[in-house]
Amino acid sequence: DSTRVSPEAQAHARDFVAQRYGQAYLPAQPPVYKSRKQAQDAHEAIRPTSMEWTPERVAPFLETDELKVYTLIWNRFIASQMGPAIYDQTAVDIPIADYLFRANGQVLKFDGFTRVYMEGLDEKAPEDRERESDSGEVAGDAQSNRLLPPLKAGDKLKLVELTPEQHFTQPPPRYSEASLIKRLEELGIGRPSTYTSILQTLNDRNYVRTEKKRLIPEDRGRIVTAFLTNFFDRYVEYGFTADLE
């Protein structure tokens, strides 16, 4: 949970980025990231021990799952030492007869760290992305973050398909284990070493059940929650729990 990296490791990472991707991908100064206030900062961030050990080089010595974990650590560490991606925020108006269609999004100008790791793809559960796709719902930020192809005024576009659909607002999806942990991190409750036991307690006491990777409250969980919030509201507030820790 620490974000601190030793100067030696940063120097080696910068040399690696310059050699493999070019000077354009290096920020002017090595980046420094702020740790969460509850982080145990006595150690460095998780990172490769040496830039020599690329995922391709260690692949013959690792099992499939081990290689996936190592590749994730490698990619995120290297990306964290690279420069930002640059986008042009863009709105495209497409007039057709008496109708005007508008696409809001962004056009990539420089890929930066996304050449190694696309931030955000692993932050949202696949079932969340699937639900958004099925319902047609996309939050405002997500709309503006859609990648658009390079276009210029006057381009002729070809209509490939026209699909009339009706969409209804969907309730927020229930927590998955990953999204619940992310929410606990945002609230400052718990730390990586305790998240597993928190989830285990929810299941062992039959407070929730898991369906399609979602945590569904059981009757026992609802009753306990109602009791605690009615009689001990102060002690189950998120802020109280975070401050107590």
C-alpha cells in the first residue's frame, strides 16, 4: 500500500523507458506519488527487483498465474514512471437530414504511459462494463473519455447500422469483492492485510451470499445492519471507524 520508490529503482526505470520507448516518454522529473494516510510506509511499493527481468525474460520460469501477476506488477510500475497521455477533448456533430447526432469524446494525441498500461481497464469489474454496454448507460465522465477516431470538418461518414433502442435507468450494481475493497480504501477503512478477513467474516456469518460475483445481503445481514444503525449509529459511521483505526 506504499507508493514510495527508491531513487535507484526510479533511475533504472527511467533508463529502461528511454531505451525501449524513447525520451519522449520520460517526464521531466521522476514522479512522486502521495501515499494514502493509512498506508504502512515502512517499505517501498511493490515493484520488479530489476529492470533486466522483463516478463518476456522470466516467462519460461513461471507458471501461467505467476506470470500474469508479475506482468501486472511490471506494467504498472513501468507505466507509473512514464509521462502522461495527451488527449484532445472533442465533440463531433453529425447532421443527417433533419437530425443532429453528437459524439462527445477524446482523440489521442500522445499515448504516454498507456503504451504500457491502460489505466482503468482493471478498475471496473467486467460485469459492470457489460451492464453498461447492455443498458446503454454511460456516466458523464465515461462519455467524455470515449476514444474517437481522427476526424475533420466535412468528412463524409457511412451509415453502417441504425439501431433504435429504448433505455431505462438501472439501479447501481451491487458490490463485488473488488468494488467493495475499493470503496473501503476510499473511506480509509482497513488496509490490504485486513480486507481478506473482512470479506471472510461477511461470508462465514452468512451476512451475504455471492451470486454472479456480486455480494447479495442475506436476512441476517439486514437485521444486524438495522440493529447497529438504530442503536449504535455513531460507532458504525464510516468516519468513526476510519478515525479509530
